[in-house]
Amino acid sequence: MAKRIVQNRTRNSEPLAQTIKLENNKVIVQNKKREVPRLPSFSSTTLFASCWDDPKANVIFFANNRSFLKNFFDVFDVNAFIHDNIMGTAIANHAFDFVTKLPTFKQSAHLPDGLYHGDWKNEFKYIPRIKKHVPWREHFGEIRFEEPVIVIAPSGSHKDLSRQRYLNNNEYKQLVEKYLNKGYRVYVTGAINDIHHFGLINRENFYWLTSEQMHDGKGNITSSNLLDIFKIVNGAELVISVDTWLKCYSLLCGIPTHVVKTRWNGKYDSIGEHDVADWIFLNPNMWQSIKSVTIEEILT
């Protein structure tokens, strides 16, 4: 029998949600009114750590960006039903209760008991559940260069000063220039829109990677894909990332990873002060290769 793994992410958008119902082994879609979710984000990467090597795994995933997540499922070769995000609603709890009662359900990694996210503070309940290392460097391979490689993720998917998980343009340029001057080959990862936001650095050994293209500092474009990103990250000496998927991937691979602390209305906080998800994703008791730092500490 196939295992069913549930993983969720949070998004404050879309007035209508769709809930799922299993009937005669088919997924039935029902439209229902969406409530405004006010819960923390989750990591798709820790989900893949739980199921990527299980040929019987089937995943139900509530996603903010279905097309982007599909790339991940394709690379990891995992069967999935990807659904618009309904986390933070009564519908999500209904779906959770239904799926967890299935005889083939396998609870994934950090998913909190009863979807009660405050329970993450009980970190030592969840630490044993989560895979903290996977052999993705060996599985996907790695690309090495004469120069040491650093991979930088300057932004999450949203840019909001009240929960700032992105660098400002000046910080981004200073960070890239610092490592170019130290002789590194610098790869920046992010969406196409982020290229327009941050800009390319017109220097040798600078590259911007998306899941479809690679841009060099002069703006030349070559084709690329998510697997190429994995291979470059796997060969990196260091990853510097805001709190986004890249840092989860590099931590699971055991790559030294500096995570830029989230700023809340311009101020840094301690782990878990504003976001209980920090007890899972930024917890040094969980991740041996993590170092949470301010951007000022990196640039000095």
C-alpha cells in the first residue's frame, strides 16, 4: 500500500479554497470559502527528505506556487497531488483529520500534532522525527570549479518589511562584491523577478541561477534547471541564505550554511520570538551546520 505524506505551506491570498475528499480512491475537489490564514510557513525541502527514496510514497501538498513546486517533485521523482494552499483554515484541519486517519498515512517530519503550530516549542518531540541528513550530494552529484563556490539566496518569495526575509539592494551588492573580491565564484539563486529587483553584478565569476535559466554578469543567458542548481550547491564551500528553501537543502546536505536572521519591522529577534517555525528550521539543536547571523555580521 502506498504511503500518504502531508505537507503544507501558508499563504494569505485567494478568496476561494478547494478542499479534498477521497471517494472510490479518487480525489474530489470542492470549492469552499477561504478564511484568512495567519500561520507560519513550512518547508517543502524537509518533506522531500522524508519521502524522496520511498518508491511507494504519494504526497498531498498545499502549495503557494504550484508550478515551482512541481519542478521539485519532478526532480525527486515523487508522485504528488499539489493543491492550492488552504493552511490556516478550518478546511485544512478537516483535510488533515481525514488524511491522518487513512491506514497508509505516514506523518511527515515536522508537521505539528493536530496542526497546532505552537507545539513546535516542544522541540525535542520533533527533533527525532525529522531527517537531518540525506545523501543528496552523492545522489545528484556536484559540480566543482577551480575557484571556491559560494551560493547566495538574497530573498524569499515575498518582500514585506514587517517580516523581512530579504536583503536590501545595497546589502546584496556588498555581499556579492565581498566574496568576488575574495576570489569566490558567486552564484545567486532566485526568481526572474528578483533579477530585475536586485540586478546583475557585471563581473567575472558572477552568475544568477533560476530554475530555467542562468545569467552571467554581462547578461548572457544559458539554459538551466533545478538539478543544475542542486549540483552547484552540492559543490559549494558555503551557502548564505535568508530563511528560504535553499538553506533547508544545504543543511540537509551538511553544507556550512549562514542564515540571515529575519527582521521584524527592521529589528532582529531571538529564535521563536515572532515565528514558532524557527524552533524547527533555525534551531541549532536540529542542524549541525547552521549559523544564524545578521547581515551586518557577515559584511564586517
